[in-house]
Amino acid sequence: MQFSVRGLVQSGYSALDFSISDLFIFQDGEEVAFFSTSGSNGGLASYALGGAGAASVVDYAFFNPSWSIGVSDNIALIEQPNGNAQLLIGMTSSTALGAYDISASGGIGAIAQYSGLDNSTIRPEALHVTGDGEVLIAGMEDGFRAYGVDGGTLQTTSIVHDTASTYVYEIAVFSDVNVNGTRFIIAASHSENGLTVFEHTDTGLTATDSSGPEHGLGLMRPTAMDTAVIGGQAYLIVATAMDDNGALSVFHIDGDGGLTATDHVLDTRDTRFGGVQDIAVAEAGGMTFLIAGGGDDGLSSFLLLPGGQLQHLDSIADSHDTALTNISAIAATQIGSTLRIIAGTQSEGMLTDLEIDLSGIGEQQVASADGGALLGTSGDDVLVGESGDDRIEGGAGDDTIVDGAGSDIMTGGAGRDIFVLRYDGEVDEITDFDPALDRLDLNSWPLIYDPGELEIQTTIDGAVVSYRDETLILRGLSGPLSASAVQASVIFAINRPLDLSGSVPAFAGDVTVLHGGPGDDVLVGTEHTQSVILMEGHDWFVTEFGQAGEPGVLVDGGDGNDTITTAAGMDEILGGPGDDLLSGGDGNDTIFGGLGVDVILGDAGNDELHGDDGDDDISGVGGDDTIWGGAGKDTLKGQNGNDLLHGGDANDWLIGGAGNDTLWGEGGKDVLSGGDGNDRLYGGGHNDVLKGNDGNDYLSGEVGNDQLNGGEGDDILFGDAGVDTLSGGPGNDWLFGGDDPDMLYGDAGEDVLYGGLGDDKLYASTGNDTLYGEEGVDRLYGEDGHDVLYGGPGNDWLFGGEGDDQLFAEAGSTWLFGDAGNDTLVGGEEKDRLLGGAGNDHLSGAGGNDKMKGEDGDDTLYGEDGNDRLIGAAGNDEIHGGPGDDYLSGGDGDDALDGGAGHDALYGDDGHDLFHGGTGDDRLFGGEGNDTIHGDEGNDLLFGEVGDDQMFGGAGNDKLKGKGGNDTLYGGGGNDTLNGGEDDDLVYGDTGQNQMAGGTGNDTLIGGDGNDTVYGQKGDDLIVGMLGDDLLFGGKGEDVFVFNMSSGADAIGDFDPLEDHLRLEGVDEGTVGLEQHGDDLVVTWGVASVALLDLQPGIFEFASIEFI
């Protein structure tokens, strides 16, 4: 595990790139960035770490010069209750701390103020935020203050002063750690060369233990501290320095806050932490790494082993590719399969981006205290023996094997292995030592600094190494091992003055590793069992031990059809190849089925279950479980709890069960059943079946021709891509068809259906539903209930069904069928077809040349724009043509027809109808019944047809024909042509020069204003010329011609003295005279006259004149 350099980075601003005093890495999901501070006269800079190559600058902020005296050399993360993050930088006033908003993408936002700081603080010499969010500030010589954070206010929780038994005078650095639920705070003094641990009690912070010069460890000036937890045990790592000297000390912190030194190493010529100024601790791949650097112009990396010992890995010196002179700040984190390291300096003006490759990392295992067996993996493992007689096998990979106390047998296996030998006075053995690859780490053997001090005796199969009470048997791979070869394999990278002789406990309690063997094994776990390796065979393992919320047992089933049952505790089970039965028991377990047809039971707890390859049956049972089916046709059952189910590839069956579950079918033709609760189902990439069952569910078919059924409850269904079938089930559901031609069924309840793209079919079923056809040629069926249907773009078909429905065509040539109920149909902008069906319907054509029919019921029809065809059919209908040349037919019933603008044709058909032609040259046909017909504006043609009709020509040169019945005709404005037709009609010309005919029957014809031509035709007619010079013809029958003093110079073309009469109203008989003008006899009175054409005086007698 060696350092490699990714590159150099800088912000480009000298104030930000020089005098780097601290670094902080912030990670949120896949986003990760680091932040640097350049102290009181600089500012913050941020860099993204997620991409290829070296880090890249993202953002920066310069500190206000007025803050310079109060800005700390440290930065510390403070997390807000809303999830936002801020970096504390120190004091921005005498009573406030400042903190910048930050994000994992590298963004630096506004600065916030935290008031309430004690005004005796001049400058935070050490600044720290604990894991519980408490702020620690060392701003006075003899102690520190602890603050709680309440919104934007700091509240003092404790004040600590230095005493004779503590080391808190001129504090250099803080750290903290949680041990079994208790938070301990550690403060280290720069001037007193010591540190003290504190615990919160009822009286404030109370010291629990200290380590200083009088404790014999030999601490120099503390410069950096950090903590780590390994195997449930807490460790404190302290970096101390004096001039060019550097040391790293490790302490175990117990549950009472007590300190036990577990390691103390000094810098040598082979390491690079002389004058150490900072350290970084990072957990990666289940192991704990330590990076240290300072005035030694380079970096050194270590593993922190279980038990608290440091194992040197690599060191790197400054070069032209790096900026590692006088390192002042270090940060590290795992990103993918690498350990990423950032180093900053005071003087270089650049930061160095490095990494350690972790792609080959294996496992870290600790043997039982009373002796046991450890078996490594094919990766780079760390295997630590304990105080018993251990057998440790590394397997493939570059392993680190620590023998511990006792007489141990070690086998490195393939790879470059390091054997770390403790000084225990026992005989240890290495069975496959290869001096060309393997190394002997003897740093724990006391007072040995040169391999030449070892006594080495070559044997027939290797060598025997002796030193004081230590004996190490080396067995070579190919025979004898020479003394020189063995000496060349010994490493002394670090100087360890601390006596580690005897047993070095890992502080993890009794841990037992159980190995099965090649046959069919039966193994029973104990309270000390931590890991189980079953290997080949049909094995059986069970344990009744485990504690809720604590790490449980790791079981590797190996090959074979295994049965594995664990209990309480957070267990990890690896089924391996074979048809396995795996049961996690209580606790939050992680189970991998591996190859084969497996049955996996999560049992109680929030479990993570993986079927892997094979057709697996996986049940979460209790708790909020996460289940992955993996490859194969799997059955996944969440059962109780709020579960997450992932089907994986192949045709899977997913059943959520009780709780609010989320199911992903993923690859294959899957069947998803949500069960009880408010579930979310996602079909994936094939033809899936999704069933929401009970609860308010969310279903998404995604890609493929899917079948979705919401079941009971108020559900939301998305068909997405593919030819889908969606059924809402009982409840008020929302259905979205998505792409392609889909089938949507709302079922019971008040549903909302969206067809989406494609030629869809939407069925509302019962309830008051809303349907949207959207794109494509859609068919929408409202069925029962008062429904609202929208066609959308495309030539759609809308069927209202039972109930009072509303249908809207929108774009496209649409067919709208109201069916039963009092419906509203709206056509849209193109050529639509509207049929109201039974009930009193409202039809509106909107734009386009529409055709609509009200059918049964008293309907209202509006053609609106376009040349429309409107048919009322049965019922008393109201029909409006609107703009355009429309066709209106009332049908049966007493209808009201309004042509509106345009040249319209109106047919009343049966019933007593009311007509308005509107503007334009209209044609109006009354049909049967006593109709009222208004031509309105334009040159209209009015036909009364059967019945006693009233006809009004209105403005324009109109033609009115009464036809059958006793009709009343009014010409209105314009030069009209009026014909009463059959029966006894009243014909009134009104204004204009009108042509009037009574037709058959005893008619009354009144010319009105203008020079009219009036024909009485058959029957005994009453003819009144009124104003103007009128030409009158009585026709057959005994006709009466009426005149008065206002009459003009009228003429009668066929006056018959034997049958016809003149009636003079309001005329004095003495004023009447007869004059012969050619062949015509003119009767005069006042200024008025009437000429009787082709009539001689001897034939006409005054008896033919009636005076009234």
C-alpha cells in the first residue's frame, strides 16, 4: 500500500495558497470536496475531489481584515438541524464566532454569526466541534470553555481551568470520542507536554485521566490528535514534536475515560514524521489508516492495528512532483477504491493530492484470546493473533500477520507478506517464508537495531532465528534459508521504545473464529464467536448469542448447501456457492445468498438481504428491510415493516407485505405486489405486472408492456414506456398511461386518468372521474358517474356514459358522445362530431366545421366558429349556429334556433319552434307546428310550412313563404317577397318595396311603407296598400281593398265591380271623385287615389265603395 501522487493544486491566490493551517474533507453521497484555510490573513478555498486526476478548485472566500486577530488556525464542521453544514473559522467579533455555509460540491456560501462568546476570549488558539455538536474553545492560558449551540447562539456549558493534575495550560489541540454512549473530550497542552481526558458530569466537565512527563511515556509538545474505534474499542493517537524530532503515541480509552498506552513510535531515517505537525485518521475497507507529516519534508502512512499498535506502510519524500516541505495540514478519506490524501504546507504555495490504492484490500481479523484460527482472503488482509496459541493463514494477497503472545503458527500464502513478531518468549513458526518477497517486522523486539544482532541457524528446510528469549522457526518454500537472506528480510522502519513484550490485547474481548473444514460440518456458536468460515460441504451453523445493536457474527458459508442461523446482533452471512438456508435472527443483519437456489430469512431487525445468483426465496420478515434479488428468478417478500425490494435481472416476484414498501422490478418480466400500506412499485425494463393492493400506492411500469392494478386506496399509476394496462381499483386514483397505446381503467372511486402519448383507451367506470386523452387517437369512456373528459391532440372518441358528463375535444377531429345524463360537450378547433344522447345536454362546437346532435332531451347546441351542422332531435332544444354557414335542425319538440353570423339553414321540423336567422343570408324552414321565424339581418328565405306560423323577415331583401296554416308574415326592412301560401294568412310588407302574395285562403295583406306589389290570389282577401304607390291584385274571390287619407297613388290591376269592394277609412264621401284616365278609372280623395286599371265608368258604381 504505497503512496502515489495525483498532482498539485492551488487556488491561484497567494493569500489562500500559502500558510495553510488546516484542511477539512466534507463528503455527502457521491459528492466530496476539501476545504483549506490559510489563517487570519487569508481565507477559505475549496476543491472537488470526485473527478479523475488531481483535485480542482471550486470556490473561495477571503477573510475580512477586521477578523484577523480572532481567526483560528483550525476550522471545524458544525451541522445544522436542517441538514446544512457550516465551517467555523474563529472569531468575527469579540463576542461571536463566524461560520461559512458549505456544500459537498465545494460551494462556499454566506457567513453566519454565533453570538454568546465570552468576551474574555482574545483568539481561539484551539477550536473543535465534538460529535455531539459541542463547541470547544481554548482562548485563555489556563483552560478552555465548552459551548452548546442553540440556533445562532452559544451557551456556555462548562468552564475548565488548569490544575496540578491536568494538562490544559496553553492548549494546542482538542479531540473527542464516544465510548459505549459516553462522550469523552481530550485536551492536550503545548507547554505542559501532556493531555487530559474529561467527561461530562452533573458538575460540568470532570477529568478522568491524564498522561504527561511523570507518566513515563515521554510525550513532547502535542501538535495534533485524532481518535479511532476498532472492534468496539476507542483509541487516541497523539502527535508530538520537539525541533526535528517526532513521535506518535497511541492510547486506549476505556469506558471510564482511563488511558492505557498501547504504542509509542519515534521517527527514524526510514520515516517522514520528524517535527510532526498534523495527522489524519481515516477508515477504509474496514481498516484504520494514519497519515503523519511535518518538518521532515514528506509523509508516512501506518495501519492502526486492533490492540492499538501502529504498523508502518510507506513513506514518501518531497520531490519536484510534490509540495511536501514543512507540512502543516493533512486530510484523508476513502473515495472508491482509493485512500485520498491532501497535504498542505506553510511555504510551498501549493497543495499535494496523493492516493493509496485499496483495490486489493482484504479483511481485518482478530483471534480469540484463548487461541484460535484465522483464515485470510485473496486480498491484502490484516490478521492479528492474541494471547493464545494461534494458527494464522493469510491466503493470497499481501498480508500483514501479527503473531501476538503464545506459540503461533503462521502461513503467509501467495503474495508479499509482512510478519509482525511480538516479544513474548514463545517459539513461533512461519511455514512458507520467502525472503525474496516476505518481510520480518521485529520493531517490537526490544533493543535491537541491526539484523546482525540476530542468531540465525540454517536448517534443512529453512532457518531458526534466536534473540534473547525469542525463537522463530522459518520454513522455506524450497529448502534452507541463508543467514544473509533472512537478515535482508528484516525491517526496522520505526523506533518503538515502548515495551510491548508479552500479550498485547486487542481490547475486543474474547473473539473466536470457527473453521469448518472440507466435510459436512455442524458448528454451534458461543458468546465469543465473531466469525465463522465453513468452507466446503453441506454445513450447519447456529448460534443463540448476540446483543441488539451490537456487532454480531460474520459467517462465510463457503461451498455447499449450508444452513446458517444467527441470533440477535448485527450479523453478516455469506452463503457462498450452493443451495443455502440462511436466517439472520433478531438484529440488523446483512445476508448474501451467493451462487445457488437460496432461502433467506431476515427475521426481526432492519436487514440487508442479497439473493445474488440463482432462483432465490428471500423474506424480510420483521423490520424495515432492504432486499436485492440479484441474478435468477427470485421471490422477494418484505412482510412486516417498511421494506425496499430490488428484483434484479430475470423474472422476479416481489411482495411488499405490511408496511410502506418500495419495490423495484428492474430487469426481467416481474410481478410486484405491494400488500398492505402505502407502497411504491417500479416495474423496470420489461413486461411487468404491478399490484398495489391495500393502501395509497404509487405504481410506475417504466419500460415494457406492463399491467398495473392499484387495488384499494387512493393510488397513483404511471404506465411510462410500452403498451400498458392500468387499473386503479377502488379509491380515488390517478392514472398516467405514458408512451405508446395504453388501456386505463379507473374502476370505483373518483379517478383522474391521463392517456399520454399513443392511441389510448380510458375507462372511468363508477364515480365522478376526470379523463385526459392527451396525444394520439384516444377513446375515453366516462361510464357511470358525472365525468369530465378531455380529448387532447388527435382524432379522439369521447363517450360520457351514464351521469351528467363534461366532454372537451381540444385539438383534432373528435367524436363526442354524451350518452345518458345532462351532458356538456365542447368540440375544439377542428371538425368534430357531437352527440348528446339521452338527457338535457349542452353541446358547443367551438372552432371547425362541426356536426352535432342533441338527441333525446331538451338540449342546447352552440355551433360557434365554422360551418356547422346542428340537429336537436327529440326534445325542446335550443340551437345556436354561431359564426359560419350553419345547418340547424330542431327535430321533435318546441325548439329555439339561432343561426348567428353566416348564411345558415334552419329547420324547425316538428313542434312549435322559434327561429332567428341572425346575420347573413339565411334559409329558415318552420316544418310542422306553429312556428315563430325571424330572418333577422340579411337576404333571408323563410318557409313556414305546416302550422300557423309567425314569420319576420327582418332587415334585408327577404322571401317569406307561409305555406300551410294560418300564417302571419312580416317582411321587415328591405324589399321583401312574401307569400302566405295555403289557408287564411296575414301578410305584412313593412318597409321597402315588397312583393306580396296571399296564396289560397281568405288572406289579409298589408303593404306597409314603400311601393308594394300585392297579390291576393285565391280567396276573399283583405288588401291594404298603406303608404306608398302600391300595385294591388285581388285575384279570385271577393276581395276588399282598404285605403285611407294617407294612402298614395295606388293601382288595382284586376278590380271586379261585381265581386270586389273599395273600403275608404276616414274619408268623407263628398270628397270622392271619379276620373277617367285612358282605359283606367281613377278614384280620388284628397291627395290620395286608386287607379282601377282597364275599367270604364259605366261599369263601376259607388256601391262598390264602403265608407268607414
